[in-house]
Amino acid sequence: MHSDDRAVANGTFLARLLQFGDSTFPIGSFSFSCGLESAIQKGVVSDAPTLRAFALTAVEQTARGDGIALIAAHRAAMAGDVDALIRIDKQVEARKLSEEMRTMTVRMGKKFMEMSALMIGAPLLLKWRDCIESSVTPGCYPVTLAVNFAGQDMSSLGAFVVHQYGVAATILGAGLRLMRISHIDTQNILYELNGRTASAYEDAAAACLSDMSGYAPLTDILAAVHTKSHVRLFMN
């Protein structure tokens, strides 16, 4: 490939990465706080350092859980193995202990696939959309994201970056609406978290699907508290 052609291909990849990773991409992520609302209500998060700690824990847990599933799903999608995708998708849903977290991943996943099928129209995406709509599989967000990127012949690293960035941005965006914190604080935290993505990908890519773990007792407790909360700005 000529150097100019490679530059165009890389430019297209980066543009698509920005598009699908943008917080304005209409899949409803703004409706969720990834547990931050309850953490603030219960005093677990109260300032920039505790918000940083919460966001860091969230992206680390996501990398060890959904991140591993995303990479496995991307490999299955590249091979056209829909049965494997369904197995991975169901394992992701099974590891969401709280109803709100299951709702989040399924709603975002379904909407993401609806948009992807309409925009891209690749056969794999259309088939995965049919599997979701016929309730053959729940359509969890990390798996759907992997199918999207595989359908465009884009890398699992790109999908992983979008997923990790989305978790961090969702939490920090919710923080701006829920607590007294500046954009400088949240951008500093986001910059730090972004710097950890490459190494997190390497670890997740080297793991097996059976290594996927979602152990986060405090998060599960906060989710249970949020379910019964009388005042809620976010869906979780």
C-alpha cells in the first residue's frame, strides 16, 4: 500500500474511532452514571481524589471483565462464529449481578447495534441485529461494539479503546452534573486513565474468557441502594 493510501486508511480509522467513541453517539450512555450517583449519595465519592479513585477502579474492573469479553467477541466476529458470539454475550450478561447494570449494557448494546446496522449494513451486523431482535441473545454493549468493529475490519484495540474511554467519560460526565468539581479536574483524571489503556489491552488480550471477572462488591451494593432510591437523576 502506498504511504498516502495508508495515511488515508489510518485517518479513516481514527475518524471512525472518534465517531463511535463520542459521548454524543445516540445510545443513551448519558442516562447512566456507572454507580457514581449512589457513591456520591453515600459519601463514598466527595471530591476530585475520591472521584479519581472511583473512576480508576471502574475502568480497571471493566478491563478485566467486559474488556476480555470484547476481545474474545472480536476474534469470534472476525471468524464469523455467531454461536461463539452468543455464548460470550450470555456470559457477559450473567456477570452483571445488579438489574441496573444488566439494563445498562443491554439497552446500550441494542441501540448501538440498531445504529450500526443502519449505518454500515455489513452482513455480520445485520445477522447480529436479528439475533438480538429475536431474543436469541441479549446483545450486551461490549459484544455489540466488538461486532461493529469486526464488521468494519477494524481492530480489537480500537474497540477496546472506545469501550474503556466510554466508561471513564460516562463516570466523569456524571460527576460534573452531580458534584462540585471542575472540568480541569475531570480532564486531568481522564488524561491519566487514557494513559493506562494500552497496557490494560495487553493484559486483557492475553487472558482467556474464563478469566473474565466482575468482582466489585461495593459497586454491587451501591447499585442495590440506587434501585430503591427515591431521588435519582440517572438510571444506574
